[in-house]
Amino acid sequence: MLLSVENLIVKYGNIQALHGISFHVNEGEIVTLIGANGAGKTTSLHSITRLPPPEAPKVVSGDIKFKGQSILKTSPSAVVKDLKVALVPEGRHIFGNLTVMENLILATYAREKGTDFSGEYHRIFELFPRLKERRDQRSESLSGGEQQMLAVGRALMTGCTFLLLDEPSMGLAPVLKYEVFRTLKRLNEEGMTILLIEQNANLALQLAGRGYVLDTGQIAAHGTSEELLGNPEVKKAYLGG
């Protein structure tokens, strides 16, 4: 088991965001967390990456383990550098005043100095040809879909083997949405483990092998994607059926 979240209770001040949730991700899997806004999906990712948002969540009880070891005291930088876990945040958060290439270069900051990353840059541009065409453009001039590609590419340039994504399809035109998801599928086929948060439950469950449904900070349902797609309550609440 690569990642296990165990009976996790998390609060923002006096507001309890997670009510004892448990889930796990095995190496090489794609797992998705689906649910409505405010269900606790982003809080789950922030707790795993140890990356505090403006109001940092506080783990009240429970544990998060990576390869069997608790990471609750692990720094955000160590999560990326040592555990090789990278987050593609909701809203992308690219550096708009920097070029595409500068964004990618910046992501290698914590990696071993003197490393030749040319092969990895080539791979990013092979995965996302649009970025190659725009490598010298300021990233604020990119379309929403291109910015999402850059956000994924930037995460990959950290050297990660476990990719966490928060709403990657948000605001994208359908053609770009499916292009991003096809790339995620390819990355997984090449060995990348993926934990995906996605409001488009149909799309997420088509990509993932397993999923968990979060409802107001609790796990309301879980199972294989096939099981969740066929669950009448999940269909009614999240799949438009």
C-alpha cells in the first residue's frame, strides 16, 4: 500500500472539515475522490501534501501513512523532494509572469544540482505539444486548457512518481478536458500513481479503477469504478441518473 489515510479528523478553526475518513491508494493505481463542493476533497489533498492553504487545516486525530510510515510531521518540501508526491492544485496557480519554460525550470529547484533535465523537458513537450509551441510565451497568455497542461507538466518536473490532482477539468472546453485526461491515462500506464479529485464524476470514474464518494466530510460510498457507476444512490446524486 502506497498511501493510507486512517480515521482522519481535520478542522479549520472551529469548523470540522473531515469526520474520520479512511481511504487508501496502491502503487500504480488511479483512485478518485468525488463529491460536491465543501465535501472535504481539497482538505484531504492538503492534509496529504502537508501544504497549508491560507487557513491551515489542523489534523485533530487519525493518521496519514506513506509506505507504512506516518507523514504528519513531514514538511511540504520533503513530501515533494523525498516522497516524490506532487500536487496539481485547483486553479492551476502557475506563475503568469514567467514563460512556459521558466515555470518548468522552476519546478526542478529542489532536485539535485547539475542534473541534465533536457530529456524530461522533451518528454513534457511530447506529452503536451501545445506547450512546446508556446515554450517562450508568458504563461498568463495561455488558454485555460494550456495552463492546465502546464500545471501538470510543472508537477512532473519535480520528479514525482505520485501525482495528486485537484479538479483538473474545471473550466476546460470538452476537447481540452479529454486531452488532459488521455494524458493522465498514459502517465498511469507508464507507472504513475494518481489520486484525482474531480467534480465530473462520470469522467473521473471512467479514468479511475476505484473511487470514494465524500459527503460533508465523510465517506458515503466506495468501490470499484464499475460498482460506483452502477450504484443507484451515487448515480442519482453525482451522475445525473
